Amino acid sequence: MSKASDNRMEKTDNVEECAKLMETVFYNIIDRVKALREVRSIGVSGGNIFLPKPGEGDVDVFIYCSDIPPSESRQDVITKTSKTSGYRTDVFKGGFWGTGDLVIISGVEIWLMYFIEEETSAFIDSVLNGDYPDRLENYFYPVGRCAMLKDIRILYDKNDFLSSMKQKLSLYPGSLAVKMTRHHMTALEDTEDLIRAVERKDVLFYHFALDIALDHFLQALFSINKIYFPSRKRSLSYIAGFALKPDMCEQRLSQVTAMGGHAEGLKDSYEIWRKLTDELKNLTERLY
């Protein structure tokens, strides 16, 4: 066997050992979180446990409680776990991302986010009622929280909070689909900024207006397919699997953004966009 082959095998072994160590430390932390008196349920977003390589992502752990555990207790969870390489508690407090602590394992960020069960239940009920149709600050989509909880991987569920939440969210409510679709299709009728940007050949202004319009288009498209809109990530992959959509939707959306990247392409970009939104309007009018 060559020296190069030996090096590759050694490197592979090191990667596997590092992955096993990360997994062990991760589950040690989860076990300590479980032991906190206030903690009732723990889950990981994305459906699967996936500990990425350093620089390739982080891990979001959603922890649901009767009350937020004291900072000292949460800090003990981390400091009493060996092989962590750094941490910060109370990175954020309250709001849509709960009370957040950060722990680093082999260069990978693990976010421990604590929420109160009752507050989460009330928020989800409001979202399902259609009270939060738009994105909020920092590109937070309330309906995206429904998407996360629907697919969350449960690690601990003392009182079946997460199990019941997944059941509750298993079917997209028809009333929500109607409210979301009507809200976002109405917003798409406002094309003033897009038209002004095209007339001025103002690429940056066009992208500003297009970003807002895309948000409404995507949320309407997801709602007619009765899929909770998770975020702007991987939108084209989701759309590829939709039964209800304009013809060649993914390709045309890509053309809209590509042509909108230079002044001479704005007119053609907007024309494709206009036809896409007209087709989506025809789809929604047949449904609602």
C-alpha cells in the first residue's frame, strides 16, 4: 500500500473519530438538558440529527419548558460536559428564537433555544388562524415555525407536547390556505416600484422591489399547495415537487433574477415576472 493511501486512510479514521466524539458530546448535552426540572420536550429542526463539519452549518435544538431554566442551570449543562470548545449563555433572550445559548463542539455551533410551551402553543394557534401572514424582522416567517415543528425530530417528549404539535400541524388548514393566498395575491397587485425601476433602469431598486414581490409570490404558491412556507432557502427544490404552479415555474423564476442583474435585462425580467404572476393569479382564482 502506498504512503498516499495510508494518509487517506488515516485522514478518514480521524474524520470518523471526530464525528463520533461530536455525537457523544452532543448527546451528553441533551441528557443534561433533559435533567433540568423545567424541561419537557426537546427536538432538532430538519427532521434528522445531522452534525455538520465545521463551517458547513450549525445545529438548532428547540427546548420546550414549563418555564425558562435559570441562566446558572443552563450554564451548568454546558460547563459540566467535557470536550466542548466554547460557549456563551443568553446570546439572545425572548422573542421568536427563545432564550438562546451557544455551545461549540469541534468547531460546530450548537444552539440551545429554550421556549415556554404555553407561549409556543398560543403563537402557533395564532399563526394557524392567519394572524401572521407576513414575514417579520430578520426574515422570520411565522408559518415557517409551523413547518419546523411539523418535521421536527423529537429527542425527548415528557408530556407529548411535540408529538401532539406534529399531529396538529400534519394537515395544512384550508382556512389558512385561503387567508394566506388572498393576502399575498393582493400584495402582488402592487407593481409600482417594479415598473419604476424598469423605467429608470435602476438595478438595485429593481432587486429591492423584486425581493418583496418574490416573498409574496412564494408564500402564495406554497399556500395553494398547502405547504407551510419554511424560509427562502431551497425554494426551487420545493417548487419542483408542487402539483400546482405556473408552467416551468422554477426555470422562469431563475430567469427573472438572472435578467434582473443588469440594466438592459430589466424589461425582459419584468415581462417574465408579470406573466408568472398572471398565471399564479389564474390558478388561485380557480381554487378560491
